[in-house]
Amino acid sequence: MTNSNFFIVGKHPVTEALKNPNRKVLRVFLTEESKKKINRENQNINLLKDVKVFFKTKKELDKYCRNEQIPHQGYVAEIEQLINGSLKEFITLNEKITLACLQNVTDPRNIGSIIRSAASFKIDGLIVQERIYPETSKTMYKASSGAIEHLNIFKVSNINSTLKYLREKNFWVYGFDNKSKKDFSEIDWSGNSILLFGSEGFGFNQKTEKYVDFFVKIKINNKIESLNISNSAAIVFHHLSYVKKKRA
């Protein structure tokens, strides 16, 4: 295994990687039962046609999950990293864009869940900090349930300079902060939008605040301090999906 190759585990992460024409799958390790499931559930396409397949027992596959303690379900694959397109190129070729952006968010379960929600509700892409993005985390892939294969992920070196650039390209930046007085559902959401989420513990960097056009929040029961970041993101993504459908 090279530095650009890594293992993922779980039925949906492995199956969706096999379906993605842009993803290079080097090897797949399956139990006899999981191979039968792949063939039974994908009868119109042979997902294993051009892949090296090795059959293992569940116990033999357990070693791939030992460090992160997640269930493999009889599916393990060695894959190469995706080569994602340029953010600058993407915004040039598309219009009415909505991008989510994560600052200081490091928990792979949260990031995977956010990816899953973003893909589910057709957010156009996710901006992450390259330095802390857990790109090869089995936990993140498992939490995304294969959705990572269906979302543009833009890795950037600096969030602040990226937000500055996007504002110059007619994007509005909305920072989600539970101290804000304005509920996010009151926003029109008609232009190009950046949905900025900070970490649950520390929020945004102080220097980042000057690149935020509007601070908004999700109004919840005032007896509850806050929502988990992945739950917050899912609520926002669903609302924006609903707004876009009404306008279509």
C-alpha cells in the first residue's frame, strides 16, 4: 500500500466506491456472503469485473477495523484517493451554487455525516481544511455511507483566503452561530451561498469573522444549549433543498 492508497470498510462505502467511475479500486476483500449480496443487489452491472477480489472470513477481515472499531459487514476495499477538481474551475462553470464549509471540524464521524447529508440534499460541494481533513479515515467513510463518492470535496490550505476569494466572486458567506439573533430560515437564499460551520467547541477563528456577511442560527428549544454539528448541517441542507424546489 502506498501513501495515496488506503482501506475502507463497510457495505455502502465499498459498493459506492465500486460504482464510482472516477474512483480507482485496487483490491476488494469479501466474505462469500457479501459477494453474493453484491451480485444479487447489482444484477445490471458486474461491479467486480475489473477488480482483484480476495475471499476472507469475517475474522480475517476484523484486522482492518481493529484501530477504529467499526463493523466491516464483510466488505473491505483498498482504494486510491480521488483527484478532486479545482474550486476556482467549479465556480466558473456553474451558477446558483451552494457550498458548505467546515472550519476546525475534525471528528471523522461528524464530517462523514455532514458529507452524507450534503450529498442527500444536493449541496454542490464541501470545502475543508486540507491540513486537518481525515481523508483516509475508515470512520469518516463509514459515516458517509458511500455518499462521499457523490459530493465535490474541495481541500484548501486556508479557509480565510478562500472565503475572501469567494466573496469577490459574488458569494454570500453565512456563519452559523447559536449566539446570533437571526434564524437561518429568514434568509432569502437566492444567490451563491457559503454555509460556514465551525467546531462545536471553539466555533470559528476570530480572524474568520470579518469574512462572514451574515451570522445566523437554528432556533431550538431555549432549554437546550446546542445541536450536534452534523445534525445542524442536515437541518440547514434540507431547508435549502426545500427552498430550491419551491423556486424551480
